[in-house]
Amino acid sequence: MYTYRGTMICETAQNIIATQECQPSLREEPVTLLRAAALRLRNEMKKLNDTFSAAIANVSERSNLHTQIARLPEELVLSIFTHASEASPKIGFNRLVYPYNSDPPRSFSQWATLLKICRSWSNTVRDFPRAWTSIDMSWPAFAIENHSRLSKNTPLRIWWDDMDKQATAASRWITDRMQSVEYLHLATGQVPLWDAEHVAVERFLSESLSSHARKLRTLRVMMGTPSDCRIPISLPDLAELNISHLRLQHSWCNKCFPPRLQTLYVRITSAVVHVTTREIYEILVDCPLLESCEFDISGDAPESWRSLAETSEIPIRLPHLRTLGLGLFPSSHIDWIYERIMPDILASVSISTPSELDEVMPFSIPSRLHDHCSRAYSLRISGPEIVYQLHDQFKHSIEQTYDHWTSPEIFPDFASVIKLFGSLQQLIIDHYIPSHHTAFVLALRSLNHLSDLRLRGCQTNLVNLLPDLCEREPLVCQKLQSLTLRDNRDWSWGMTPDDPVYITGKKVARGRLEKLLKLRLEQDIPLQNLVLSEGDWWADDLGEWRQLVGGVVDVVRSRDAW
């Protein structure tokens, strides 16, 4: 191949030179003749290279037909490319990425290198409109127009993350195509909008979210954090739209929500807008197809916390609702709304109630959830929060929140609500608080089915629980099979392992654990699992503990997850 190509090039060169020499009438200088010959040689070389490149590409393309991926159906190949485009995040070094924002996909124009691998792939993808429906308004204009043209009549998915830049061309481009948009993500930076920007954004929303946006199914309006005196962005009336998924951050719809909503998430931290539980109730009434509804209202809104007058609303059935999140609202407001709804299945629940700093607040669970509590198999207490789970994957979270750091001593002791968990098999205490000792022991006496008890705290406090577990009449937690004692090493702030107090405490701790294990062994109900912390008071006597435990004795690091 190379010999043939070299011979052909040499013959072509000789012919060109001979042709030039046979034109004496031109009377040109030898330099001019030779340079003209070199130029013709370059042109011939380019033609040859192009011919060889085309031949190589043709052979390579034929070889691609024999690969495994070429045997896949065209629909599957297109699906792979489309998913890769939609799932590939565009994160730049100078681009702020903050919560509740979704990263737009890459432009398919950036996949040119990949598409050049195979001509058939390139042709297939270019003729597949769905591959070009995702558009990020930060792209160059030619890329946006290229995607819009190749998407043909397929509904568009648009991301616009820099609305605060007052891009009139971008807003007009989106508004003109809203009849073809099915997914719209709008966002600004984290700083509050100026008045002019605020007005411009609301004007754009009013124009774009008009009745002609019939194909819109997902709307995300993620505005920057407003200052205390600024109101969040206000959306126009959405009642005429067929939106199924709505996510609002520092924005609110003062009028009607879309009646076909399936998922709704609202986050507002402004003291100017007061979202009340009555408004939430009205949204649930007006949107009966809701499957997930979450409100994160963390601004100080005393107006919305005024006592609610008792009304005679008939509880509404919500057969589709699976997730309900409410916060921050006082317990009385949470109870009010739960008394007026009847969800068939609440797989996920989150409730947040505000607490006064340095004041112990009573903890309560809405009566509508008491049946779930009675069927829960696992309960986790983490400071001011409880999380309980049912065997069928249900997970409910209820917490009291504080504006600033507060002492754990004022966290609720949960004794009044633990009694609701009559079927509890697993109890996890993430931070054992000594002041709750009496209430905690009383709660343990009511847990007749508890088999797994996990405690984390300072070992100097955990050791005081062991004598209560040794009481015989009746035996506390008679069905207990697994005990975990995790030392958080808070004691190390005030003593060292060489201190006499530490050495004495270790001796007492060893004796109390030995008494507990022997008692259960004598009762023919030995523990099957004992989990201790690395380097704690009990970790040096593993051999003796294994003789008193029916199954496994394990040692873990204090910082390891449960």
C-alpha cells in the first residue's frame, strides 16, 4: 500500500514538472515554475489524503456494524444517548451549585466527538427529536437554535439558572415557545433580587405561564433567598394549567394552584409571607391527585401561628397522598390539619414544630398517626427528633426545632409518646440524656416486644442504665436479644484513662454489665448480640462477655454509623 502510494506520488510529481517545462512560451523563472509545481503537488496530496480518509472511514463504519452495540435495537441506542444527555450534569468551576437546584444536561452539540465515531449514530441521533429537547439558556445562541430546530415538534425541557441577569432575549425566546414546553426550571442566584429584577421576573412569569402553556407538566421556580423585608416572587393564577409537578423556593402562588398537581414542594424563609395550615388544607382540597406535598416554611411568621378557630370541615379523603411534610408550624396547627384529612396511605411523613429557646416543650404526635405508631417496629430518637418505621417501608419523622444551639437538657424526653409504640422491636437513642433517665426507664417498661436496644452517649452515663435493666419484677425488656452501648467519649473532656475516677468507674461498669448478662443467662433468655465501643470500659473483657452471650460480641468505633 505504502509502496504503491509512493510510486503514484512520484509519477504525478514528474508529470507536473514535465508539464511546466513544456511551456517555454510562458518564459517564467524556474523559481516560479517550481513553486507552482509544489502547489499542484500539495493539491494532489490533499486529494489523495481525502480519498484514503474516506476509504478508512468507510471500512471503520463497516466494522462498527459487527460490534455488539450495533446489534441493539435503534430505539434502545437512542434511549441510551438521550438518558446520557439528560443525566450528565453541567457544573463549571465558576458556577454556584446550591440546594433545590437541578443541573441542566449538556448540549448535544458538545457530543460531536462521540457522534463522529460512527456516521450511522450521528445520522440516527440527528433524526431523533427527543435527543434535542433539553435546552440550557446559558448556551450560545447557535446551540439553543440548533436544539430547537432538531427537536421539531417534541415538547421542550428548558433550564434558565441566571434569571437575575435580566436577559430580555432569553425571556422572549422562552415566552414565544411556551406552547411547546413541558419542563421549565427557573432560578436566580442566592442574593436577593433588586426591585427592578423582582418586577421583571414576575412580569416574565405572568407572560409565560399563561393559558397557552398547555403542555407544561413540570415547573420549578427557585429564587434567591429574600431579605427580611422583601416578599418572595409571586406566581400568577395556575388553575388553567395542567402542571403535575411544582417546586417553589422563595416563591408563592397567591391564587389557585394547578388542580392536577401530583407533587408539590414549597420552601420559604421570609417573614413577609405567612403560609397558614388553612391554606395548606385548601390546597389539599383543590388538588385531590396530590401524591407528595411538602412545606418547609422556616421564617418567623407569627401571623400564621394565631390560634385557629374550630370549624366543622368534614375530613377529606386523600387516596393518592403518600408523602406529607409540614413545618414549621405549632403542634396545635399540625393537629388541626391532620384532623381534617384522611390519607389512605402515608408512607412518608415529616413534621417540624418550633420550640422556645431554653424552654422544655411538650412533645405530641397527631392522633391521626397513632395507628401508625402502634404498628411501628423501629423508633429512633435523635435529640429533639423521633423517626419511626413500619415493616412496609413507612418512615415518619417528627421534630422540635430551635433557632439557636440549645442544651440537650431541655430536649423533650418522649416518655409520653413512647407508650404509643406498643409493637416496637427496635429502639435507637442517638444521644442519651441523664436528666431523662427516670422517664426513659419508665418508657422501657412499656416496651414488651423490644428485642434490639441501641444506646449512644457518654459511658459515664450509660453505665447508670444497666442496674435498671437488671430489675426482676418484672424483668425490663424481657424479649431483649441485642444490646448496643456506644461511647461518644464526652468524658475525655474532664478526665483521662489514668485518672483514679476513670479507673474506679471502669471497675463499676464492668461489674454492672456482668450482672446484667449473668441475670439474663440464669433466666434462660441470654442476649444474642452485644455491641461495644472500641476503647470503652467494657471492650477489654470480650472473652468473658462471649461466655455470657449466646451469639456475637462485637466492637465498633464510636463514630461509625449504626
